[in-house]
Amino acid sequence: MTVTRSATDLLSAALHVRAAARRAARGTGGADTVLTALSAVIDYDHASLSRWDPLRRRHVTLAGSYPADATHYVENRLHDDPAFTVIQRSSDTTRWWHDVPSPVRQASTGFHEVLQPLGVEDGVAQCLFAADGRYVGILNVSTTRARCDQPAARAVMTLLGECLAAVTDPLLGPRSSGGPGGPGDAVGSSCAVLVPEDENAAPVVVSGEPLPGLTEARSPLAALLRRTAARRGAPATVLVPYRRRTLELHLTRQDAGTVVVCRTVARPSALSPRELEVLAELTQGRTNREIADRLFLSPRTVATHIEHILAKLDVPNRAAAAGRAVAWGLEPAS
């Protein structure tokens, strides 16, 4: 029997979905709680929330109740389905199955191989997009009852698209705060790339305009990202002096590699580019001679830079300066 809900009930249910989505996006709740809350909006039999992995070009299920074969189809074949293409490219990215043109349904392998065997009569497929236009995932909901799309439910599902996209977007995550790369110090726009574990594979741009060398498979910057991810794990935020710029790199682990959000920030404590490079070397416990060899300087010049660093940071010794830099997440560029 189809459950009919009042507009007031649906709005209240939608607020619960949004709250669950916000918790999931912050990492304080699971995607499964989002689907549980969604059941009060649509009385479904099966549902799944999946993230799009642009590196492996497949979907990854974050939560779902479909049988294993249906989940496998969503993850590995859905993106090639004609019905998916129609929905993804449509101005209306929320589609109920009975709204999909009959020729498209007939051409859909998912409809014939997955939905029909489950006895599905209706449902919704909602493509999810980030604010910058990236496709980040899909919500699939199926019912064995006809016409689950009462008008208020259609409106609510459209409004929920933004918060559901936040759950699936791999680029959303905690940012550093209170350190040298805080929002007030930003001096450049951000970009994001997916860095594969394979050192011979080039990073893939997913948002923004990447810095020179960031998308070269064996570039120093790509190597730095891999080393940092391996040494620190993720999530992590590091500060890197790079070609007279100061980069804040936020790393988040994904199935096939590491998502890196990169932005240019102001140098902390009025340090010069070279002083920041020397300070980054101090975080590794290197001597003046070792720093001089790595930066192609004389030991005397390194000692002068360290004197200036101690004065600007108002700390008594190099160990204290290194401790301050470690708290910032400062790393050498190579």
C-alpha cells in the first residue's frame, strides 16, 4: 500500500534528511543514516547513495540496501546506461522512472537486468552535482508500488540535491583553522586533484586550475604529495614552500589514491620565501650543513636565515621553531 504523507510531514522529514546529510558530510555520521531519514520522504524498498570516482571511472556505494548484483551494476555499469546519460545531462537531474521516455527505458540494461527482476514499479534516480558543476554521485531509490511521487515529494527531493551532493563530494572535508593557512590569509584560488598511488600515473584534475607540475606523474610536487600521504596518512593538511609560493595542501584518502585540495596562502609570520624553506628543513632535524647542501646555500647564509626565523617567530631556539612549523604542518618541498 502506498503511504501518503502531508506536505508538513514531508517537510519535517526533509529537515531530518538534511541534518543527517550534514553530519555525514562532516564525518560525524554515516551515509546509512541519510537513507534511513530518506525513508520518511519516500517509502522505498531499496535505496543507495553512491559516490562517483573519477580516477577509476566507477561509482562507489556509500550506503545501500539493493541486492549484491544490483549494487555491482550501479558501481560498474550504471555510468554507461542510456537512461543514466539522459538523467545526467538533463536540466532536471531528479527523475522518477515513469517520467523517463519509454524508448530510453527499453534501451536501459539496468531496467531490464536489475529493476524488473526486483519487481520495481517506480523510483527516483537523482544525479548529484557540486556547486562548481562537478558530477559527484547518484541517489537511487526503488519501490514495488506504482507512483511514489506525490507532488510534495517531488519538490522535496529536488531541494535535497545540494545536501546529498555534499555527502558524496570527495573534495569536501575539514580545513585547517587558526594556522597560517586560515581563510583570512588566502591569496589564491584552490584546485583539487586525485593522486593515484602508482607513481607512474599522473594526478587527475577534478576542480580548478592546477599549479604547474601538479598533474605530472613524476613531478617533485606529485612525489611530495605521495610521500606526505604515506607518512602522515589522511586526512591531513600540510604547508609547503613551492616556487616562491606557499601552498596549503589538504589530503583526503580515497579508494584509488588521495584527493588533494591545494590553495596558495600567505607566508606565516612575515617569513621570506627562503626563510620558510629553511624552516621546513628544520622540521626534519637537519643540520645547517645539510640544509645548505639541499638548498644550494652556504652554511653561514643558513645560520643567518635561522637567526631571522627565531626573531620573527619569537622563539628561543631552532627546536622551538621546528615545533611551531610542525604545528602548522610545514613540509619541505622535496
